[in-house]
Amino acid sequence: MATLPPAHLPPGPRGHGREIHTLDEFDAAVAGPGALAGLRVQSIDLRDRTFALLSASTAEAVFLGCPMEPEAAAKVGADGALVFPPVPDLPFDPYRSGLYAPEELYAGISGPAGYEATPDALAYAWFGRTRADGDILASMLRAVHDDAVSDALDELLAGARVVGVMGGHAMGRGTEAYAGAARLGRTLARSGLTVATGGGPGAMEAANLGAYLAPFEDETLPKALALLSGVPSFAPSVTEWARAAFDVRAGWPHGGDSVGIPTWFYGHEPPNAFAGHVAKYFANATREDGLLARSTAGAVFLPGAAGTVQEIFDNATPNYYGSRGAPTPMVLVDRAHWTSRLPAWPLLETLAAGRPMAARIALVDSVDEAPAALERLAAA
């Protein structure tokens, strides 16, 4: 039989209200009724809390990646708690309690080894070594990590109006298409929406860049675009590409927030540095579904290739069946691209015919028309 959380910590979605993420929360819980019984303590160094652990009730608690002294570990285990110890020599924390920041993923990017020495590159290398060997421990660590990221993402976006911006990774800095995607991200952010992208380069980076620069004067964006254009792509050098982005951030610090949701499955595409919160996954399917499911205010699909086509129909399926409630707006940008080069629009329009989603899809010619189309569909 499941054990209910203590009365002073009501349950919530995904167990919210039962989780302890910081030492301050830990200390408050220890001082309250029921102490730590039934709680989930996540990725906190508890080596300085031995007395509290020896004194508190920890029955049916779960400790995820929390270093503690041996006598404390023995005591909480004897109480009936589950202890998942830190895993040595991993380039990531599978029990993490929050999302990534670009500075965390790119720590060391300014050093002589460049990108190859960063946590992002090391995690990708670990994934490449372990994903095909069938090791159940590696599989478990990836799954625990990805669920922890989903948990943190839900907490971040609770109550937010999120709009997804989808588009290809090949869109180069210095192009009008890139500038248009950046204007789109800026306009959406200024309208009070939270911009979410796939977190990678190209159109994704441009939309996150626009949201980052939304608090600044309009003339800031052309200046930033000019700086970035000197390194148009992450190939051949992720190091130079990332350093250019951090140079922009240094020139205009404390920009606006947005979300990037990339994956190490496509780790050759590095995460961009302009999303303030990065939910990086090992499992691409979890990442794709999570990005679209959380785009509650709709999604804009810029020109792209196979990945963007997949995202269009990943989004269309729950809209078609109503499996997530009322259909969310879908705006496809560039009529020629989506009717001739990759004719996704005719199929989407045919699917929508006679269904509620028909009033929630639109095709526009230019990226600057997308915000108004999104607003119109939301009111339909």
C-alpha cells in the first residue's frame, strides 16, 4: 500500500510537495512534524547533516544521490529508507534536482581544450560508449536522469504560457532566415509567452537568442547578429561557435529567459547558449514528446527537414484525437516550403478537415506574420 506524505507536505503533480532539493528545505523538513518520513531527498550533500539524520525519522524516505557519512547511511537504511548513492566517475548527475544552465554545460569552453573538455561533450562521449552495450546500469542511469529533468521542467513551467518554436539546425547565422527566427523569439517573449525550442543550433538558437534579447532595445538584435555572423555554424568548430555566443551574452548580460530542450541522442548538434534553462535528455523520444506537450500556447514551425516534419505530425496527432484536451495552435511558416518542397501542409489540412483542430492551424508566408497568426488561432 502506498504511503501518503506527511500532512504538512500535501501531494502534488509528480510528487511535488514531497521533494527536498536544497539544504534549506532539508532543515525545514527536519524541524517539522513527521521529519523526513516518506520524503524524497534529491542530490544534496548531507555530510554536514549527520546529527539531523541520526535524530530524524526517515522511514520510507528516499535519498537520491546524497553523500552522507557511513553512520548516517546505516541509520537511515535501518529506518527503512532507500538510499541511491552517488555514482562515481559520471560526467553528469543522474539525480539532479534542476535544469541545466548553459554555463554548466559549457564549463571550460574558454580553456585550451575547448568544447571537448566541457561537461556537455563528456556526457555525449559517455552516451556514445554506453548506449549500445546493453549495460542495465547505464540504461537505468539515463532513465533516472531524464525523469529528473522532466520533473524539473514541470516545476519550472508550472502555470507558464509556453510556445514552441521548431525549425532546422542548418539555418546559419548571418542569414535573413536566422534574423527572422530571432525576431520571432523576441516578439513572442515580449508578448509574455515563454519560448521553448529544441535547444540546438540554427532556428532553435535564433529563437532563444531573440527571447534572450527581448528586454533590450531593438537595435541590440542587429548588433548581436553581426557578432554571431563571424561564426555561421557549429561546423567545423563547436568551440568557436559557442564562444561567439558567450561573447554576445557577455556584451548584454542578464537577458530574458527561455527554454531549450536538446538531446545527447543528436549530440553532434550542440546546445545553444541563449536558452536560460536547458532540459537536456538522453532519450530523444522523451525529449520530442515533452517539448510539444509543454507547448501549451501553440507551436510555430519554421522551414526545416525531417526533424521538423516529424515534429509537425507529433503535434498534430494529439490535436487530431484530442488526447491532450482542446487542440493547440499550429502555425507553419513559408508557404513554398510546406506546400512544394516538403508538402506537409496539404496533409495537415486534410487531417484537420471537419475536426476542431481545423480552426487551430495556419500557413503563413513570412516569419513576421507568425505571432499574429498564433494570436488569431488562440482566440478561435
